[in-house]
Amino acid sequence: MTMSISKDRPAGLIAIDREMARQHADAIASYEGATATAQRIAASLKSTGRLLLLGMGGSHAVGRAVEPLYRALGIEAVAVPLSEQLGEPLSIEGKTILVTSQSGESAEVLRWFRETDGGTSETFGLTLEEDAFLAKAVPSLVGSGGRERAFAATRSLTVTFALHLAVLAALGADSADALRALRDPEAPVIDGALAALADVGAIVTSGRKLQGLAEAIALGLTELSRLPCFSLEGGQLRHGPMEMLGASVGVVLFRAADPTAKLVGAMATSAAEARSPVIVFDASDEPAAAGATTIRFKPAAGMAAILAMLPVAQSLMIAFADARVENAGTPVRSTKVTRSE
């Protein structure tokens, strides 16, 4: 399988380019504008000590990414897809609930509020659309810049992370490094990584503490390239799915300067030994894994690592798709706002 770069940039990717160009500024504005509601959510979390994060698609991936950040502050945080909560619900009593939907109008959001009679007194929203159902239903953090128009989530992810950063800061977390990642973004080259993935027919992404970020990028890769691209937490990838690895399966790993860095490095080595092309987005201070293509960042952990890596990983995601399909960024079986279940 070979890659051929499109001569004319597809309209769908041009729309994504516009969102990408705005995302840092909108994320900073979102963080700065979120203070009052973030403090209200933080007060709820201090009272309940438990957090249920509900969302679909990229919104759920954000929930997965911030789970460990809230847990590190003593909050018992669990992220569940809204569809799963509708079918096999966890108890919502005695918990702070954050419902995330960039459009604020997806089918599952509407049904969850209908079936729970408006949620609970400790229910809050995260959205990009101030006039949407979600923002009117419950007190909500609303990202700057309005609804994302392009298909795959890019700006909406970065903005939603910035809204969570405001809540984490209100809980006492230090936001300085994460804000620095937004104000002075890193731009390591991705050409080698793109070339390494030239002949793969599928990609698996993986992380440990950055597993939620890995899931967000896998979703975008699938949406844009229309190839099977999925995510497995590092330990889960070890327990059997290593059998799929080989020259036709790319592996994209995310590693930060945290206690799980060596585990991610060991996976990179194992995957390379299995002949898979391996890409490591690396914000650790560990040595590069032999046989892997490393995209290096300044040492960082948590939200700082997420916000540093995310736009660069998005760029790789977009370039990979542009090389694979004629009209990347234009959905053929999906819509931006999913209005049916």
C-alpha cells in the first residue's frame, strides 16, 4: 500500500485547517473565561468527592484523558460513554456529573436529560455552543469561538481540555505549564513519522496515563482516513492483541514524564521488534526506544503534556488521511452532530 499526496487540498481539510489555526487562542480565552463556573464545579467536587464524566466520541476521549488528573487531586473520577450510561447506568446520586458535548445537541445528551428528569443539582455541562440545549439545561462551561464546523474533532478537543484545566486550577492544580504549552506551542517535525506509516493498513494507538489522548487521536485517524485505527491502553495491548502487530499495523504511543514512561518505552521496543512501524510522541526524559520514530517534546506530564502533544498529533492525523483518501475531512457515513442512536 502506498501513499500519494493530494494535489488539491480537500474542502474538508481546509475547514479543519481553519479550526486548527484558532485552537490555541480559543483555548486560552476559554480558560480565562471559565473562572466563575469552574469554581462552582470545583466546589461541587470538593463536596461530593466523586465525578462522573459523560460524553460521546471525542467528548468521551477527553473524559478518559482527564480521569487521572482528577484522581490525582483525590477525586474519584470515572468516564463513561453516554450511550453506556443510558443502557447500563451507574448511580448518579452523590456525584458531580459533567456532561460534555461540543454541539450540546447530540441524541444521547437529549435522551439522558429526558430520562433523568434534567439530571441532578450537581450536574454541569461542557460545550462550545452557548445557545445549545446542554448550556440551557444546566450550568455550563462554554468554550470560546462557537461550535466546531469541521468534521473531525480538533479545536473542540483543545478547548474542552482548557475548560477542564480551569476546573483543575480551581481545585488547586498548578496550571502554569499547561498554559505555557498553549501560549508557546511546540512544533516538532512529523515528516519521518508520516513516512514510517506509509504502508500500514491499520493503526493502534496506546498510552498509559495519556490513554485518553491516544483514544482521541485514534478516533480522528479513523474518521479521516477511513482505515481501522483504534486504541488500547498499554497494559491491555500487552494481554493478547500484540498478536496483530507486524509491518502492516502502525503503532502510535504517547509518553509523558510520569511513572508510566518506562512501560510505554518497553511497549515501543516490543512493537518495533514485531516489525510494526512505531511512532512515539514523547514528553518524557527517557532515552528514545530503539527502532521507533520519536517525536520529542520538552519534558511534561498531565495536562501540559496533553496540550503540547495534541495539536502535533492532530497534524499527523490529518496528513496521514490526506495521503490516503481523495476527499479527507468530508464524512461519507457520519455527520458532525450525531442526532440518531
